[in-house]
Amino acid sequence: MLSGGQVHDSKMAIALMETTNIAGSHVIADRAYGTQKIRTYIEKQKANYIIPPKKNAKSPWNVDWFLYKERHLVECFFHKLKQFRRIATRYDKLAVSFLSFIHIAAITILLK
């Protein structure tokens, strides 16, 4: 899902999770996705969240730090995507062409 550059990714999180069945899985995300709304949605879908609480959380929750370390795989993939200059600088004016080049870059990375 693509959004405008001024929209924070966490605003699209629930809409993105609604496109797939997350029941019985672990949703691993960073602190920005630890809002009560997102955590409640994940729990209602009978999934577990691996999201660390923000530093100023009034009632912090426990986190499985061993599973949280798996998040680096996704971060490394995004780093590889940003190696493609066209994606990193987002020269494309249309969202459909930008998303198409993301797909092409992802395929290229996965084929290496």
C-alpha cells in the first residue's frame, strides 16, 4: 500500500493487516506501531504482537526480544531496496509506476 509522504506508516497498518489472515502469527513492528488501536486489532485477530513500548508508556508490556531481533531481516530488505536510486529518490510522479519499480527491484533482489 502506498501513501503520501506526509502520512505516517502506522496510519496504514490496520488497513494493511486487514488484507491478510494474521491469526496465530507474530506481528513484529517497531515502537511507532505500539498504539492501543493497533495492538487491540492484533489481539482481536488472535495474533501476538512483538512491539516494544515507547519509552514514555504509562503501562509498558512485555516483549519477546529474541523474536523482535528477527525484524532486522525486513530492515535489511528495505535497505537493499533503497540502493536503487529511482526508489530512494522517488522520481516517479504516479504511484502506479513507483510501485511497479518497487516490484521490479524486489524481484531483482530476490533473484540474486
